[in-house]
Amino acid sequence: MNATTPTRSPLTSIRIGAAALLCAATALPVLAADPATTTVEDKLARGKYLVTIAGCNDCHTPFKPKQGGGAEPDMSRMLSGHPESLAMPPAPELPNGPWKVVSAGTNTAWSGPWGVSFTANLTPDPETGLGRWTFRNFKDTIRTGRHMGRGRPILPPMPIPMYKNMTDDDLEAVFSYLQSIPAISNRVPEPLAPSAVPVAGNP
Amino acid sequence: MNVKRVNGEPDHSSSRFICWSKQSRNALCAAVISVVAMVTAAGAASAAAPPLPQRLSDTGLFVAGSTSEIAPGSVAFSPQYPLWSDGAQKRRWIALPPGTFIDAARADAWEFPRGTRLWKEFSVGERVETRFIERLQDGSWRFAAYVWNQDRTDAVLVPEEGTTTVAARGRRYAIPAEADCRACHEGAPVPVLGFSALQLSSDRDPLAPHAEPATGVDLRSLAARGVLKNLRADLLEQPPRIATASPSERAALGYLHGNCGHCHSRPDASGASVPVSVVLAQSVAEPNSAAAVVKSLVGAPSRFRPLGAQRATQLVVPGASHASVMPLRMRSRDARVQMPPLGTDMPDLEALALIERWIDHSLQQRREPQP
């Protein structure tokens, strides 16, 4: 996978992310499904709808420069997470003040008080994505806020406090849809602890 | 039949739980208890589960009016491969409703009767917390923790999100959230982790790290009391043990079973085991269980990449513990790296030494051709 040239300022990235999260928080209760009458096609459609309006692409699909300016999700790498080929340089050191977080132009790497997090590969690739996951793994992950439902904490900016309120039916629809999209092999780096984060100008 | 209530909650501390002690042989006692059981079970089946008691003393662990004398129906047990809890001393008890039994037809996934209760007490110099698991009448399980008060006279229910308290010598002590309880306990086929065929085998591992004294509760004693049924006869005749080439490998695999096997469990219909290829849970039903665990570890690629690693890493490299990811993660207490990922703030140095010896010597010797 090729590296994507960052084109947006961190502030723009944060705004986009925040807007996506706001949309997700307000739109999720819409369209409650009736499991008794739901077909596979219905479930996939609802999953696609939820993934779209919940802003999953905003962080899990790398952004690329947009013709005419700005940036847009690179749908050829849909939901494949932070590109493994994009080795991030040290995050800029922020002065003391209200600014706490910066993100890559791809919107797939975030640096903040928790360290550096890289968005996960949500495609069904068995080695680097969710290909081996069961629905139970996915549901437990969202409910507990732990990787694979049992492992390390899932880090910001993933909005677990909001998403953990999704119904089981909605989570199942999301998972079914994610399992249906094209698999992309992309091994996302492990997160970095604050103490392990190289700081620009202070190696 | 009246059920005594304390602060509006049923008092389970006296007659409700079956006596596994000598008193249980008293036929009259058993008959009375059975009647109580039928009445309480009938009432419970038609009602929603009552809220968790606010005080540990109301959960049925102790005799009424005491927080030190264990109720006759609560039986102490000791798993042979205990979970590392940063050196805390632990005591455990189980109580079954009267007239019920554990169905061991599935040797690795015992079916516990509804109404089963278990407690685990943690002490760091003095009692700090007691965790509580209960199987409800609808078949589900609930999890709670109780934190002991400063005077150690009783323990109170911890909020669902967990809490922190101060243990002896001012040490900060974290009490897990309910979701954290589920994260570990619900990864296995049955959420009761320390009360199983392997853990209660009378053929106990003398090299198991942090092993506690046996309590006398083992497979045969449970079967003799009639509270464990349908266990395979061969497991009663020859108590299960991990079949390995060396005693140190047995202890190493036992430690991994007791500390990691509930998440790295054997895949089953629940889909709850973590979606990685490494399986650390042993099976008493499958003779090749130990070999399968070793095979899943040795030479297996790790999804984890240590900071700065340019190449793929391996979980276990025979003869090279320093190049193996597994001990690296067991030694770390960075939340992003550490294994187990929760429930411990201090690495288990004794177990690490055991695991590293196993990797550096036992596995290495196995690879080298023998003269």
C-alpha cells in the first residue's frame, strides 16, 4: 500500500472527526430493525447504513488529497485502517494549553495524552483484519472497550462510550457488513505509549 | 415457609445452601433443606433476580451475624494453578443450592446449577476485596465485587465501574469493573474458571507457581458427596494431569492454562475465545491437549510487533526467550502491551523465570537430536 500525502491540518482532521462522532451519536437510534423479518440483504444494508452514518470511514479509511483541494476517504482502501507503509514521524510537541491532540492527514494516526493510536483494519482479511473474528468477538469489543473483547484498552478517538450503547441487532448488522466488504491486507502498527512516543526535537 | 430477610434482602446465610459437611448426612436435615429448596426455587423461577446485596455479609458466605465464620454450605476449594493477582493471598468458596449437582458430562465445561454462588477473597496483609459470582435462575451469570471497610467488619458492593482502595502499607489497589470481570470470565466455555476437572485434580502439580494448600475438595470427594455427576469414570480413576515430557513443562503449561487459558481458550460454539491461533487452555478430554498447546506457541508468528521491530516476531522461539514475544508481554505492565491485559499491575517474576527456563532449556532440548 502506498503512503498518502497528508493534506489537511490537524485542526481540520479533528473537526471532521468530531462532526462524524456527533452524527453517529445522534443518528444511531434511527431505523430500529425487526429481527424476525430481517433478511440477509436487509441486515447488510442496515450495516452499511450504520457504518456510513456512524462515521467509521472517517478514521478507518485513509484520507487522500481531493482534486480541487481538501481531502476525501480513499475508498480503494476502505476501512483498512492506518496504512502500514506510512511510518509516522514523531508527533509535534504541543505547547501547554488547550490543544491536546493531533492527527495524521490520513486521519488514521492520532497522538494525544494516551500516546499514539492507529486505526484498525476492519476488513475481513484473516491475518490483519477481522477475518477470524466471530460476532461475539466484535460485540464484546464494543461492549467492553477492549481489543478483541478481552485484551488491551481501545484507545481514543474510538468513541466506545457512544458505540457501546448500540443494540445487539445493530452490532450484528455492522459486523455482517464488515465481513462482506473486500479484504485488504494491511498490518496496522501497535499503539505507542506516551513514554514510547518520540517527540519532534526531543529524540 | 418464611425466608428471613436482612435489610429487605433474603438472608441466604443459614438454611438455603446444602451442607457438604458431616451434617449433610443427617437425613432429617437433608429433607428439610430439600423442602426449602423447592419452595425457594419455585419462587425464584417466576421472579426477576433480586438486586445484589449491598453487603457481603448478606450474600450467604458467612453464618448470620459473622463476617469471619464461613457458612456450612460454603465449601473452600483451591485450584492447583492459581491466577496471579500481584501476590495477593486468596481464599475461595463455592455453594450450590440444596439438592443440586454439577453436571460434568462435558468434561471441560461443567454445567453448574442455577443458584450456584462463588466467592474469592483477596488479602494484601488484610482482607481488601471479595469477588462474587452467581448463576441466576434464567441461566445467566452475574459478577460483583465487595470492598472491605477500614475496620474489616464487612464489605460493601462496589459500583459497576469498579473502584480503587488502599491496601496495606498504603498500596493502591484496583478493584475491577463488572465489564472487566466479564472480559476474563466470559472468554471460557464456562465462566467458573478455577473449579474444573484439571484445577481440582488430586494429582496436583508440585511445581505450580504460587500453589496454595489443597483443601481436600477434589474430583473424587465431590463425586462421593453427590454434587458432581456424570464425570467420565477414567478421570475419577486416574485424576487428570497435563501430559508433558518434563515436570517444568507441565508447570509452565499449567501456569499458562490458569492465567491465560480463559481468553486463549479452545474455540467453541460461543465464539468467545480471542480470534488468534494461540490456544493455552488445556483439555482433560483430549489426550493430545498439551502437545496442541505447545504446537500453537512454538514458531507461531505474533500479531504483536514490539516497538522498533522491523520484522515479524514469534511468540515462542525455542532456546531464545529473549527473542520470544510471549515472555516480553508477560513482563510488561504497559496497558497496551501487557499479558494478561487486566487484573495485574506487577509482573509475576516467579512465573516468568519458569516460562523462560521452559523456553530456553526444555524446548531447546526437545529440538536438539538426542544422542
